Amino acid sequence: MTFIDKLRNRWQDADTLLCVGLDPDPARFPDAFVDDEDALFNFCRDIVDTTAEFACAFKPQIAYFAAHNNGEAQLQRLIAHINATHPAIPVVLDSKRGDIGSTAEQYAVEAFDRFGADAVTLNPYMGRDSADPFLSRNDRGCVFLCHTSNPGARDFQELLVDGTPLYQHVARTIAEQWNGDGNCALVVGATFPEELKIIRGIVGDMPLLIPGIGAQGGDVEAVVKNGKASDGTGLMINSSRGILYASSGAGYADAAADAARELRDEINRYR
């Protein structure tokens, strides 16, 4: 089953547009993990298992694992755990890769073969040849940066090119030229709801990954109103810190589940 099929099935079967971001910071873990050499895996596994019923996708951020000596091995184990225990839920590896063709081929192997992810986030700045090694894996998802959630997004993404903001050229090019196998999606920040509305108008029902809810200040109602597809789905609305660190005590996993349920329900109220 392709990434897009898994995602669409999950939207329908679980009635959720919530993507649970996995950005593990040991400095914020409960005290029980202080001397745990596998703390990244064990903490994230607990979060995954308690939030799975509310998630349309999981999004591990590779930097939070790669920063630690055995972190990538723990990431590998974590994705293997998700694939084995929650096989209906797609995994988006957030690594924002983008390089020349031969290097991109190795990054595709990293994301899809080494880590076993269903999709990967990508930077389209280097053009089509840098994306081809990922696009050719047409059972996997290619989630391209379009208009990101950070304040500096305006520095380049809104520069006018032939009178049109660059992010709109990116959206149109990916939707009309790169998505021949239907395995593309875009990253659009929740902090830019008007731009989100424009992008949805350009790309039709293409899936959109939406960071920026919660800690970054994105508004759930505006995201759903401006970003949902024609059938009320089409979104992976990501929350990381608000779920992962809902509690720093012994009940951290249950608190994460409560936070995920509440956000899932809030999203659904506006659909």
C-alpha cells in the first residue's frame, strides 16, 4: 500500500487529521529516563502507543535523534516499532533533504530503506533532478517545503517571481509537473493561514502537512477552514511539544494521549 493510500485510509477509518510529531528532547523527559541509555526510543514508544488511536500519521524529526550518539539506531527501532505495532499509521521522516542527484539517491535509501519511513520531507530548492530519486519511489511520499511556519519564511518564500510569490510557483510546479505518480504533498505553516488558503486553491486535494499549531501559535480553526480538501480531509496537522510534554510526571504517556485526543476533537469540530 502506498503512503497516500495509507494516509487516506487513516483519515477515513480513524476520523483524524492529527499528526503526532516526535521531537524527543531528553532535557524535558520525566526523571525516570535520566539513566536510560535508550531513553529516546523508550519515551517515544510510550507516546506512540498511547496516542496511536488519535493519529493520522507520526512525524519523527531526525535531528532530535541524530544529535545523540546512538540516536539514529533508536530512531530506526522506533519506526520499526510503529510499522509492526501500528501498521495502518504512516510515518513521515522529517529530515528536509535536498541535494544533487547522486547524493539524493543515498538520502532516499536512508529514509525509505534504512529507516523504513513511508514519506520524507524535502527541500525543492535544488530543482527536479534533486527530487527525482525520491519521486521515483512512487509508493512513498515526497513532502516538499512550500510555505513554512517560521517567521523567516517571508525572507525568500514570498519574493516575487514574474509578479507571483515564489511559494506559489513551488506549489504549482509540484502539483502540475512533479506529482505524476500522485505521491507528493506540501509543508505549509499554520502560522500563515491566508497563504494556506491560496495554496489549497492551487493544488486541489493534494495532502498538506501543517506544522505550527500550539507552541508556534497557529490557529486550529483557521487551518481547517483554509486548508481542508473538498472532502474535509487533506491535512496532517502536526503537534509535537504540546503532546510530548503534556506532563513531566509519571503520567506523561496518559497526558500525551489526553492532549492528542483533545486536539483531534478540536480539529474535527471545525471540519
